[in-house]
Amino acid sequence: MREDFVTRATRLPEPGAGLLPGLAVGDTRAVSEELNAAMLTSGLSHLTAVSGANCAIVVGAVVWFVGICGGGRRLRIVAALTALAAFVVLVTPEPSVIRASVMAGLAMLTLLCGRPSAGLGVLCLAVTGILISDPWLAATPGFALSAAATAALIVLAPPLSRGMSRWMPQPLALAIGIPIAAQLACGPIIALFAEQQSLIGVPANMLADPAAPIATVVGLLACLAAPIPPLADLLAASAWLPAAWIATTATISSSVPGGTALVVPGIGAAVLVAVLSGAIGILLAGATPFRGRAAQWSRIASVATLVVAGGLLGGRMLLAGPLVGTTVPEDWAIAACDVGQGDALIVRSEERIALIDTGMEPEPLTTCLGALGIDRIDLLVLTHFDADHVGAAGSVAGRVSTVLHGPVESGDERRLLARLREGGAQTVEASAGLHGTLGGAQWRVLWPRKNSAAFPAGNDASVVLEIAGGGVPRSLFLGDLSAVPQRMLASQLHGTYAVVKVAHHGSADQDPTLYAQVRPSVAIFSAGADNDYGHPRAETIATTEAAGALTLRTDLQGRILIGLEDEALTVWTERQDDIPDGVVGTAGVDDPE
């Protein structure tokens, strides 16, 4: 039934077709990478995970239906529990589903026992019982977020809505208080492991949440109506509209400037977010857990905390917006964006722009392009189709003139290129020997070889680009090439390079002879802070330094800008980290000899 429903839903138009199975039965296979990223950025990803919300909707719908049919309390609860068990079977009993269904089942039992107000006790009972049965869940973010969000709805939402009802109607205060409570409780937990905090999550949830029950219930009925195809088609089409509304909300809200804040995950970020969440909660609720003078001082401290935070945020928005030109040097030629564990490098010559890869998430790329005042991209190079290199490519669709890409293998890759073409871009598959101009600079593709059977696609078929002239120091961008193709490429290289983007984020799979041969003045390592791969590896840094290169790392220095000043390289970094800005060396900046 699930497979039939997914097939039926995906025949509907986008947006909304791929999202509908996720909303109704938690099947997210048809959700595109771009929409999934937008759902995460906008704080709406919980709608596609089978959670307490889905269980509550199913149980609530059954209780309501049995009630209008005249059923008593016992019959409504028995029917709801039966429907809940069937729902778990339909969506498959994964751990998250089991947790949500246990919570819903215990809540129904409190109603059966005549104790509907025992919500916090039910939560404590559910959490304790689940952890006794599976203690390892204590270390999983999903379980912590689930418990925290539920506790927030029970404990925080009522005082928040009461406090905000001083300024607005009670129904509106309740509608706003629910997502704010969940955001305040979950924010510190998210800051432990996530690199970004959603600032747009509350309004996005307010817009999307009214459509979620409709999409869930009607979509679930469409799934159950599979034996009657005409009815199933009608119900699926009816559920498509709210699903499309949610997808559009996610897409638009995720593109709002400043909609997310980048943070360094860890204890420090969690404490900072917890302090801000506490201050917001105290001011909105108009009440504190303290009494007497302590309560007064807590309100004053909350106001001071938010004023300071607002000032810092406002200053950052000004520096990334109207005052962006004052934050970076004017005469840069190469920029390495800090996009986490991924690549996104920009080359500029005579105001013409080339973007080499995009990183995985749209927000860091958009932030970098905005900070550098870039709106239009003349040449987009997709070295290969790994997510950490092309995941954010959809966010620049409509702003690209030409796309140079590596070998295409899958349907997703073809769909990405089709989307870029729909935005007005011309797509060209790259191979060794292809060349062109970028402003006053010349670029040339050195790898991959055309129709190579040895390296048909992937890392070792990465597009390797050489760019020089027109104010751009002679540079080599190695994609994710490993040691074997590096050795094959070395025979085609002549002279030295001022700048080399080190292959594969500085992994250990490198050919030292290539770096010794090209003798870069600057070696750029594009990697995420504290990434799980250990990139860049110490032995790779030692290799480039032995070749005479200055090491620059996006995980430590953030955004990196390189330019030319009197035939010498100049470097500017977003964060200092013991690397001095200024002139760092001279090299064959234009002339390979």
C-alpha cells in the first residue's frame, strides 16, 4: 500500500508531490535533496519524520470521527489505540515511530483513567520506560529532541500563550506559543551537534502547521484507499494542495536572508543558545521561576541579554548586507568560501565570476556570495556530483550563464543539470583540453580524459581546472582527485602554480610528487570544522608545506581571499588563527616559468 501510494503521489506535479508521502506515512524517498535542505533550514523537517505529531493527528482524527458517530469515551479510546497500532504497521515500526506511539498510547490511557491533565507524568513515564528498554537512546539527538519538544508543549506553551495574550487574541497567542516553546526547548540541544540555528523556524511553522493535519489525514486515507484507484487518486490530489503549500513555505522561508545563524556546535554554543532561549521565554511569558527581587533582576538580565544579542546580530546583518563592501578587500581574485565539509571556490577577473563547486547547504554559499557582492555567476564548475560539491547548486539556478560539469551517471545528476538549464544556463561536459576565458583570465581543463574507461565518474573523474591571467594568480583546482590520477595528471603540468586547491579536502590519498612539482606558494584546504574524516590530514599538510606552500584552511580561517599586489600574493582571512594577513610570497603568478 505504501509503494502504491508513493507511485500515485509522485505522478502529481511539484512542488508537493514528493513531499506528500513523507507527510502522510513518513516515506521521504521522493523528497529531492533541495527540498530536504530547505525543510531543514526552515525548521520544518519534523513534518516528514513520523513522530508524535503524526500519531496525534491520527489519534485525534479517529477520536473525532467516533465521537460524531455517537461513540462513548471508551469506544473512542479503543478505536484510537487500534488505529494507532495499524498506523505503526503501515509506516514500519522504526525506533522513532515506537517512541511516538508509546507516548500517544500512554496519553490515551490517561484519558481512559480520567486523568487528562497528567501530561508531564505521562512524558516522564514514557521516557523512563523507553530508556530502561533501550539505554543507548540516551545518546541520540532524536530522542532528546522528541522528549524536549513534548515537555515544552506541556510546560512552556501554556505560560507563553498566557503571557502573549496580553498583546494579542488568545487563539493567536496559542498558535504562536506552541512553535516558540518547541524552538526554545530544542535550540540548545540542536546547538550541540548542528552548525546552524533556524531563525525563521517559528514563522515557517506557523504558516505550514495548519496544512500538516490535512495533508496527513487525507494522504493517509489515499494510502488506505489503494484498492479503489479512482478514490485513491481523488484523495491524493486533494492532499497535494496542502503538501504543495508546505513545500513552498519551506522553499521560500529557507531563502530568506539571515534566516539561519551559523554556530560552532558544542557545549559553548548550547549554553549560549540556552541563555538566549531563557531570556526570550521570561520576557514573552511575563513570569520567571524566581520570586521577589530575584524575579525583577531576572527580567532586567533577560532584557540586557537580548539587547546585546540584538546589537550583535544587527551589526552582523549590516556587515553582510549594506556595508558588505567594507568588510572585505576590493582587489581579491580567488575566494575560498567556508561551506563546512565541502568545496566552494570563486575566481574573479574583470568582474567576471567563476564558481567552482557549491558545497552541500545553500545557506553558507548564499552567505559567502552575498558577502562578496556576487549576484551573477558566469561560469559554474561542478567538478563531480558528490553532495558536498553540488548539494547547493540548485540555489544558484537562474543566476548562471554556463555550467561546466564532470561525467554524469545518475538520474538525480541529470535532473540537477536540467534545473540549471531551465534557469537559462548552458551545460557543457568537461574533458581535458577544453578551454575558455573569464574576463581577462584564461581557463583550461586538465582532467578528466574524454570517455575514460578507467575513471568514468566520481572523485577520480573530477574536473581539474587551471586558471591564470587577468589579475588571477596561476592556480590549480584539483577537485577530489586521488593519488593515482594525480600521478597521471602530473605529466601534463608545467611550471609552478601560485595557488593550489588541495584535492579531496586534504585527505591522505595524495601524490607528494605532484605538489613537489608544482611548488605552490599557497595551498588551500577546504574542510569543515571538526569533521568526522580528520580532514585535512597532518601528513598532507606536511606534504604541501614541504613543497614550500603556506597552509590556508577554511575550517580554521573561515573565508579566505587571495589577490595580487605588485606581482605578490596577498591573503585575507575571515578569522586570524595565527595566519597573518598581508603579503605572503611571490610565485609564478601569471607566467608558468
